[in-house]
Amino acid sequence: MNHILSIVMIAVMVPTVLILFFYEYPKKWRERKYIYGILNRAEFKEETTASRIDEITATCRKQAKIILICSFVIMLAICVIPDFITNMITWSVFIILDIVLLNIPLFRGNSEMKSLKRELGLTSKKGVSYTDLKSAGAVHSLKLSKIIVPNIIASVFFLASLLSSLGVVKLHGILGGLEVYRTYMMTGMSGAFLLVGLMLIPIAVMMDNIRNEVISDDSDINMNYNRAKKKNMADFSVLFTWINTICIIVMMVVMCICNLDVLYMVICGVYMLALMAGLVVFCKKNVAIERRYKKETTIEIDDDDNWIFGQFYYNLDDKRLNVEKRVGVGTTINMAHPVGKILGVVAVLLIIYVFIMLIYIGILSKTPMSIRIDNVSLICSQMKEDYSIPISDMSEPELRTSSGDLELHKLSGYDMEPMYKGKFSVSGESDCIVFLNLDSDSYITFQADGTTYYISGDTDEETKTVYTQLLEEWK
């Protein structure tokens, strides 16, 4: 599982950082509309100024290339980490830090380009571009039905999975044998993918309704330019939705036929690669559109100072919440907008929460699972008291061996090998309570209040000692 995780993460991260590198650090800056978030203009084409920009872009690209190469080396190094939890945490931290580090040369380039503008006496004119020419504000490219239909199909499959989990229908009558835990897993995963598809609907509509950009005093040019960009975005949104729906269908069929965790990770990896391939096509088309209309641009609104590092938009005079990004694709929020400030704070809190959870999981994975007899109850604890089962409620406690042979499938709880804790399906029996460290070959099993329990301590010795004490109290 450790190696599969690393393979999937490499398959996702390599195209991601390559897309970031080639899109943010192009060799031919003269063909781009923006240079590190600064509006490209005629004054930059003058020989002396152009040579300065060549130096800036070459330096930033070189720094980004060094970070890119280091990223590949670190990815390979992470693959040799033997512990699954450490591997997962390292990947999570690496992804966040790598994307931030890969943007640092861009931040530097943005600062140097602003300094160059000041040297040239080019001052930014704060303002907002409004498309108020003939028919320019009526440009739309998204056909809503194209993004709703795949979500309807995905909803049908999700509903079938949900009804199977509730016992209303039995998918195994069609496709050959689903255990309860697998229907729960299938419902959870199809529901998660469906949620992504449903969230994409308002995002796609918002992108299609974003205020059109004025690049010329010719209304037809404005219409064609904005239609081309919105058509490109609409096509990617529809592709994203279909990839999402196909993934739900394939995953449900696989779950109905076989039960291999590796296949689920492979499907998720292929899903991400398909999205990356679609994103590459989208980016190439976007660059081609900007290049095509570069010569047609006769109106340029210089609001570079409203863009912090070329990435974060802050303009008190602009009442819009969403604006098109200058670096990268899609939209970003106006941090000066009241809602934008709230979203910014929420984003920071989410990042902090992710790091706190990673630290918690790391500590949890290194905290021993202990069991003891206290006050005529079996106490199971790890960082806190997880279970307290009165001995009087137990029936026929047994000490068994070969805990590694148990087929454990999580319904809820914690399953980071070798530690398993929560509600599981165990060897075909559903709704069992598990508190196991598989490093202990021995484990205690019993029933209490109609529920089957599988309990072990951190070591064989601890498990056997507690079992002896348990028998003395139980008798």
C-alpha cells in the first residue's frame, strides 16, 4: 500500500508541477499578455527594456527550474519511507510547500517588474474594466444541459448505491456479491465524487457569467475574444464533469466485481491524470487565444498595483467578488470585498486545520494502544479512553492468534496499519468494534450487547496478561 500511494502521488504531482512551471515561467514572454502578473505593454519591447526583462525572466525561470528538479528528487526520496503514516504525512506537507515554493520566483519576478515600471515612469491607473460596448455583455458559451446531464447520470448511480446500503435494493443480485462494508464504501466514494460534480455546476455558471474583458474599441473583437475564452472554460467544465461521472461508474462496477484496495487507488490516479490531461489542453488553448488576440488589443487597463505578487487581487474600488486570474487559470476573489475577506480567513483557517490534523495523526500513529482491567471493565485507550466495556456484559471471551489473517474493512474510525480502531467489517461480519494493533499476534474477541469486539494491546504479552485478568473477573 505504501508503494501504491507513492506511485499515485508521483503520477499526480509530476504533471501538476510541470504545468505550473511551463505556464508560469514561459521562455517567450513577448507573446504573453502578462509577465509575472504585470501587464505586457509596448514599452517593454524597446531594446534596453527588453534585455532587462530577458534577465528577469531568465533568472526566475532558472530558480523555478532548480525548485522543480529538487521537487522530483524529494518525490523519489519520499518513496523510500517505509512507514505508511509517515509517508502520507510527508506527501501532504510536501504538496503544500512545493506549490508555495514553486511560486516564490514568480513573486520575485512580479516585484522586479513593478520596480522596472517605476524606473520607466509607468504608473498604474487604478480602475475597473467594464464591458459596456454593443452586445459585449451578452457573451455566454456554457450550455447548462451539458453539465447537468452527466450529474444526473452520476446521481442515479449514487442513488442505487445508497439504496443498496440501506437494504432497499441488492446490487449483488446483478453483479455478484456485495458485503455490507463495500456498499457503505461505494456509497461514500460515489457520494464524494457526485458532490464534486454538483459543486462544479455553480462554478461553471459563475465562470460563464464573469464580467467580460474589454481589449478593443471594436465590439466584435471583444465578443469573439470573450466567447473564445468562455468556450474554452465551458469545454473544460463539461470534460471535468464527464470524467467525474465515468469515474463513479467505473469505481462502482469494480467494487461490485472485486475487492482490491489497490484498484481503487489506481482508479483515483487515472482520474487525476485524466483531469491533468484536460487541464493541459485547456492551458494550451488559453495561451493560443491570448496570442491570437494580442495584435487586436487596443485598450489596456493598467491595474497592476491591485495585484499583490500578481496572484492576489485587492481593489477597494471594484465591487466584484470574482475576477479572472492573471497568473494561472480560472478566477480568484477580490480580497477587498467583504465576502472575499471572509473567504480569505476561511482559507487560512483550513490550511491551519490541515496541519493540525497532520500533527494529530502523526502523534496518534506513534501512541501505543493500551488495554487494562479497571473497575470491573475492560478499558481500551490511545491518547484517550476509547472504549470501556463492563466485563459483566461480555459473553464467551476468547484469546485467539494470527490477528494478521483478519479481513478488516473500515466502516468508520481509524485504519492506519498496523493500528485499527473503530467500527469495521471483520472477515465478513459487519458492525464489529475493533481496537487492534496487528503487531500483536494475539487478540481478544467477545460479544457484548449484541456487538462483536476484537481487542488487542500494543504487544502479545500485554494482550495475554489482560486476557488472564479478564477471565478471573468474568468467572
